[in-house]
Amino acid sequence: MADVEASVRDLVDRDRDCTEKALAQMDLRRKINLLIGEWRAAGGGDVLPDVRDRVRLRLLKKVADPVRTIARR
């Protein structure tokens, strides 16, 4: 999904038509939402990571010692 998002951004930056890629991105998001709904219906109750968590972990890995970063999780 990240590849599709990057290609949409690239097309928009170059002022190109991104309709096809944007529709594919929306379809992927719809599928993810359906999978999350099925997971929750099956009893899944864990808190899923969001973008802020991923960015925070990425920043910690760059700044801190990787061994300490893993221990903080």
C-alpha cells in the first residue's frame, strides 16, 4: 500500500493523472477496513498501531541505540 501511496504522490507532484492509482489506493484501504472489521468480529480486541506509533518507533531507531529501542516497546 505504501508503494501505491508513493506513486500517487509522485504523479500529483508531476501534475499527472493519478485517477487509476488513487482508485487502487482507495480499494486497498477499503479491503484493510474490511479485514479489520472481520478481525474485530472474530474477537480481536488489541489496539492496532497507527501511523503515529510507526513514525515514533522509526525516529527512536534513528536516534537511539537499536537494542534500547526494542526494549522500550
